[in-house]
Amino acid sequence: MPKNEDIEKFARQLQEQIMAQIRKKYSEIVIDYWQHPRNFKKIDSPDGYAQVKGTCGDTMEMYIKVEDDKITDCSFQTDGCGTSIACGSVATEIARGKSFIQALGLVSAEEILKRIGGLPPPDVHCAQLAAETLRRALADYLYQKRNSWKKLYRKI
């Protein structure tokens, strides 16, 4: 029967091998956002909200808070992979502190990919998912702003 030290050594070596493979495929920026997500939380009573299911089956939600036409808080949640987490994190950082119009003009898959140093072609859809979810949250904000009475009946 193996000793605890042998099992721990094997687990460390396996983890190092996995991380070496990941580093061959993804930038350190992507890995950092995956391991340390930014703004990964639900916002209660958001001013804008969207939920989008991507082509790969990942679901992403975005929440925004707006004061005086400035996005004061932006967050997301996803059940997706590490690249979905990284792209969602970057999307929230793009929007935070910007005006509605600035955020709408900046949010795109291309901008997200630029900020994280790119992704392999099979993972580009994660940037598209994050950008689309944020655009829909911004559109929801605009809709809620024009129909503010409906916000009282909305549940998230």
C-alpha cells in the first residue's frame, strides 16, 4: 500500500504536468484570470441582467449596476470552463467605470481576446459568449430604464 507521501508526490507531479500542458496552450493572463476570477458574483437587484447559453453549452450571466449613466458594478457567473471564466472576468473589467455608451462601444470578442493575449481557435467562442452576455445585460438596462415600472415585478 502506498504511503501518504507517495500519493502526495504523485498528485503534485500530475498537477505540474497538467499545468505545463495548459501553459503551452494559454497565456499567463488567461491562466491568472481562470485561477483568480474577477467580479465572479451575483449582484442583487441589478439594473441590467442577461443570461446566455453558448454554443458549447456553457451558460453565462452578467449583472450591471448603473448610477448617473456610469457602470458602477459589473459581475458575472458561469458554469463554464476556465476560458469562459477568464473571458467573463475581462468583460466585467471592460465595462466597469465606463458610461453605458463607452461600454457598449468597447465590448466585443476581439477586445476581450486582445486583453487576454488571444485564445486557441476552439476557445474563441468563450470570448464571444462573454461579449454577447454583456451586450444583452446592457440592452436589458436600457429596456428597464425605459420601462422602470416593470423592474418591480422582475425576479432574477
